[in-house]
Amino acid sequence: MKKPLNEEFKRMQKLAGLNEQKFYSRDYVKQKYGNKAKEIEANIEDEEDNNPNIFDLYTSLETAEETDDFVKGFIND
């Protein structure tokens, strides 16, 4: 007996990794750091003069731990 189409579709999504939630560092920073998020991103953008790929690196981070470690250097206390 064939599986219903929606079950097969879900199985294919799972195999392709499409049902996993993608991590977005910018959303994470906004959620965790609140009002400081704009300041953090401005500081990262300022650093682009010295490192042109820094913002791309920031947006490509894949975990909360990586993101926290990365933004530590861009937070003004």
C-alpha cells in the first residue's frame, strides 16, 4: 500500500533537512541583546573598513554560542 502523499512529502523534507529550523544570528542578537542589537551591528559595520567580510561572517554564524562569542568584541559596556 502506498503512503499518503503528505506523509511522503514530510519524509522527503526530513531527508533533505528542510524541516529543521535555520539559525539566524541577526534575529538571535535582536532577541538576546534587545536595544543593544543596533549598536552591535553598527560596530560590526564600522569594522568593515578593516575586514570587508566581517558582516558576512556575522550573518553566517550557525549557533547561539558562536554568535555570543563573536559579538563580545562589539559590545560597548
